Amino acid sequence: MVDADFWTLVDLFVTFAHLALVAVGGMQASLPEVYRQTVEVHGWMSAPEVADLVALAQASPGPNGLFVSLIGWRVAGLPGFVVATLGLALPPALLAFGMSRIRKRLEGARWLRAAQGGLVPIVVGLMLASGSVSARAADDTIAKVALTLAVAVVVWRTRWNPLWLLVVGAVVGVSGL
């Protein structure tokens, strides 16, 4: 773990505040950029380490963006956890508060409904990119690639509880396939 110096904490806050503000559809949609910033730009950890933290956050109850807090913890301990979490939550909360007040004034505007509808394909595309980046970071064997594809099909075509799929993934991970 890196010492929690002031500039590391500033970098954590700025990085995740910026990403949180452009995360249309939630922080999961910005996962490709989180990987790039965390691994390539700052060198805080490796792609498999980030993939492990994302998987841990997905298996835990709570918001999907919890992996940002875990990255902060890994980079700078408890101060990093707090700063990364604030970077993730504070700017979008302030923006949402301000926009909700503006939206209330513009209620019923046709252009506003059209703009909201136009964001749907953007969010879907960002989620697909996020899944692709996660799969590439975690799938280093044929068995893992096959498991990822099988899970994607099962999630898409059935109503099975995803927790059962996490159990299968854990068994595959423990078995070393």
C-alpha cells in the first residue's frame, strides 16, 4: 500500500470526481476509464487487481460503485477509502441536486423528454464497454472465457438469481481453472 500523502489523496479525489461526473448510467459504465486511470495513468495497481476489487464489490451488497472505495483503500489506506468515496459521491450529488431544481422548472418540456430518451443507447453502450474491459482483464484462460460467455447468455436469457452465477465463478476461481 502506498503512503497516504497529500498529493495521492488529491489525485484520488480528482480522478474519481471527474469519472463520477461523466459516469452516465453509474460508475460501472465508466469502468474502462477507471481501469485506464488506475492502471495506466497513475500505476496504482495492475488490471487483475482492479478486476478483483470490482468482483468483490459486485459480490457485496450496496452500490455498484463500491469498487472505487476499495481502490482508494488499496492505494492509500483509510484516508484513500474516504477520499475516493467522497470523490465518487459528492460531485454527482451536488450536480443532481442542482439539476433536479432546474428540471422541476422545465417539467413537461418536450425537448427534455427527448434528451432523456437519447441517453438510453449511450448508457447501454457504456455498460457493454464496461463488461468487455472487465472480461478482458479477468479472463486469462479458456475456461474463464467460456464461463464469462456462459454467464452472459444465462443472465440475458433466464431469470436466474445472479448469486448462483457468482458461486459458480468462485468455484472456478478457487479451482484454478
